[in-house]
Amino acid sequence: MDKWEVYDEVRRLQMELVKVDIEGWYNNEFLTWQWWILLILLIGPWIVFLLLYDRNKIVSTMLVGMIVALITLTFDVLGSDMNFWGYPIELISQGPGALPFDLGIVTVTYMMMYQQLTKWKRYISGLIIMTLFFAIIGEGLSELLNLYRRIEWRTIYSIIYYLMVGIGVKWFVDRLVGIEKESKSS
């Protein structure tokens, strides 16, 4: 087979998988009680955010959210594709399986922490608590509810991931805010 024949065959097989996935999602996942939990995990945190956010820090807070969402979505797609974990119940049949986590609860939690815990010492303390809660309780409960399944993944990896994202994103956004303040004062 030449490269175009391989390409065409892969596309044909992908379309077959998409058809099976959509049919399975519609018949077995859509509107189940787990599906409703996922919808709440996506929308609920944003409602809380809209009620509590600080208008004076909205640009930097939204930047944190966009960076966290980009990182978590990318990481989730790679992890699922590499069979490190999976999502037996999904909010939508196509796209990232962890959409409610990546664009809801995880992103908004990082945003609220960035906005409320401005000093590094407090931020790190909050980040450790959030990390342990998400990695141990959140992922464990998600497995129990059949929303998430670890395949080749360990809790310690999640702990490292949440800490690295939290520290890296706060450092980066703080640095950008500092550069902006310096340029305005000169």
C-alpha cells in the first residue's frame, strides 16, 4: 500500500469507529445519571466562578483558565490515545472524553485558586490540598462512578501533574503580569 491507500484505509476505519462510538454513546451514555453528573461538573464550577470572581483580576484569571484548559485537554487526549486512562461515560461522544473535568472543575479550581491565593506560600498550600483532593478523592470517586478508568496510570503521576501545572501556570502568568506592570510604569 502506498501512503494514500494507507491514509484512505485509516480514514475509512476511523469513520466506522466514529459510527459505532456515536451509536454506543447515544444508547448507553447519553442522559444516564452519570451523564448528568458530567454536565454538572462542566457547568456548576462556572456558575460558582461567575458569582465569586474578582473583576479586578479577570484578565489574568481568564489567562490562567485558558492555559490550564489547553494543557489539560492536550494531556487528556494524549493519555487516552496512549491508553493510560479512559472515560467509559462521556458528555459528548466525539472529542476529549474528559471535557467536564478539563473545561469545568479542574480549570475553574485553578482559576479560583490563582485569584484568591495570591501569595506563593498560601497558593502552594492550597495547591497541595487541591492536588491531593483531585488525585486521590476525585479520581477515585470518578472511577467508582464509572466516569474514569485508570489503565496504565498511577495516583502519584496525577499528583505530580497537578502540582507541575499549578506551579508552572502561576509562575508564567505572574511573570506576564509583572512585565505588563513594569511596562506601564516606565
